[in-house]
Amino acid sequence: MLRIIPWRKTFLYSPAVLLVLVLLSGLGGTFAQAPPASVDDYFSQARELEKIENYAGAEQVYLEAAKSYPDNLEVLKRLGIIYQTELKFPESINTFQQVLQADPKYPEVNFYLGLSYFGLDQYDKAIAAFDKQLEVDPHYRRARYFEAQVFRSLNRNADAMRQYEILLAEDPKDEKTLYQLIKFLKAITLGAIDQLGNLDPNSIYMRVLKAEGHVQVQEYGEAITEYLQVLAQDPNFPGIHFALGEAYYKKVDYPNAEKELRIVLQDDPNHPKANFYLADILVKGGRLNEAVPLLELSVAAEPNFMMGYFLLGKCYAAQGRNQDALKLLDKASQMDPDDKNVHYQLAQVYARLNQPDKSKEQLQIFQKLYAEEREKKAQRLSEKQKEMATPSQ
């Protein structure tokens, strides 16, 4: 009778099977071990940690990546940036220098090296690093921007100004650079004012600066008081009569303004603003024929002054010189398309020239701008009322 041996027992004791099992057990560790992570895997993991501001964790990831890929310069660069983020400036400098030893022009590393030196107040080394970055890439804006900051720290104001000028020449709309330039110039100005005040707080120059400060905040009465003191101290102080005449004009003290402005025009008949202010006073007083020659001088001397074109065009229209008025008002409209008064005057002139379609078009523009202006005023008033209604903390 045939004896049947159970399959499991046969399988377990088969010499061939035992040999395979021995080999598999010896290689078991190899099969269980995960393959080494790629550089991109390390970068991805580090970026996720950086997003949640776990910079210490990201640092460990980059250190592991550096062990696995010791010749990868991008790994070292990113490790250096993490050190810098953690304010570990000596460690970041050492790491960036390792990159530059292998490749002196590696992208952005000279910039980051300069930034770390800046963090340690090692200004000369920071400038040298930024300069090397700019040698590699003259349009690397961040290097130039921070180099300006370093120059300011060293009180090398002319060098700082040069960097801002280059940045704005490349991009006049760079708000960040404009902001820094304004702060820079303001600091220099305030420092100079303090220095001047320390020399003589009651000097004529301090009085002029005080007066100009009052004008900026529309305190024209106070400005006039200071200017009169200047005039009493030195009747020949440069520009004093125009400054005083302008302050009177803005205070709507036209008799005194006219007196000072005529003094200005005795010395400089082509002074554009003095001619304009005086002409405006004359127009308001109904002395149109006296105003026109002054406005013609103003426009000739200052061809970019829109209000000169507008007021002269308005005067020409009042004199019946509609074609001349049209040319000037059209010029004013091109210079400032959003001035509603220019469009209103154009509508009137086109109507007199029997061009109803163009008159209607200009009137519609005027109405649109007028409505927008009223809406903005209403919005500002509403916001102000809300601020007043909000209880102070």
C-alpha cells in the first residue's frame, strides 16, 4: 500500500528548500534595508520642515544629505542658509566657504556669505563678498541693496547713495529701495538739522527750516511769522520774498502775496511760480488782461506745469480765443487726464466751436470724474466717522 507523506513535512525537510532558506535568511537584512534617499527627497523633506519653521529639523536633514552626498554643493549651500536663518553665522560662513572653495562663482553663495558677515558686523568682509557676487552677476539686486545697508552702517553715505541710484536706475518702481532711500535721506537731513541747531538754535537758517516745516503741514500763519523774522534779519536772504509771497498766497492773503510776488518778478521776470501765483490773483480779481502775459511767461519757463496751461487756456477762452484755448487745454488734459476742471473747460470750448459730440464727450468725462471724487470723499468721511465712533482702548 502506497504511503502518502504530508506535503508540509516534505517541504520543510527538503535539502534544496533548506538551502534556499539559509540563503534568504543571510540576505534578509539586505532586503529589509531602505534604499538611500535622493537629494530631491532630502530637499523636499527639509522644505516641509522650513514651512513650519522647524529649522533645527531642517538642519538635521541637510546634515544627513551632506553625509550621503558630500560633493553636492547645493546641499552645502542650503545647509549654510539654514545656519544663517538660525543666526548661526560662524557655521554658515564656514559652510559657504566650503562651497566657494569648490566653485568660487557658485550661484548666490557670495551674497549669502556677505549677509552672514553683515550679521556679525564684519562690514569690510561683507562688502568684499557682495562685490564678488556683483562681479559674477552685476544685476543681482539683493547684493547691491544690502551693500548699501552696510555702507550706511559705516557712514559711507556717498557709497550708499550710489547703490540706491543704480537700483532705481534699473527699476524706478522698486518700492523697497525707494522706502530705504527716503529713510536714508531723512536721517541725513535730521542729523544735519540737529547739527545746525547745536551751532545756533536761533540762526536765520533754523528759522527758514521751521517756516518750511510749517508750510508742509499748512500752518501758513506760523510760517509767515518765521519768514518775517528772516526778512528782518536779512532782507536779501535768497528766496525769502518768494517764500513769503507763496505763504501769503496759500493763506489767501492776496494783497500781501501780490506785494511780495511783484518784488520777486522785479529781480526775475521769468520766475514761473511767481508769475503763476500773481496771475491767479489777478484772474480772481477780474484783471484778466494783466494775467495773460504773466501766464504766457510761466508756461514758457515751466513747460511741464499743467496748471499754467489750464489757467492760460481758461483765460484765452474768456477772451474768445477758442482755438488757442483748445490747444492749451488739450495739452493740460494730456498732462493730467484725471483733472475734472480741465475736461469741463474743454466741454465749454468745444461747444463754442460748434463741436457738440466732442463737447458731450468731455462733459461725460467731467461728470464721471466728479462722481468718483464725491464717492471718495464720502468714503473718507465714513471711515473718519467710524474711527471717531470706535472707543479708544
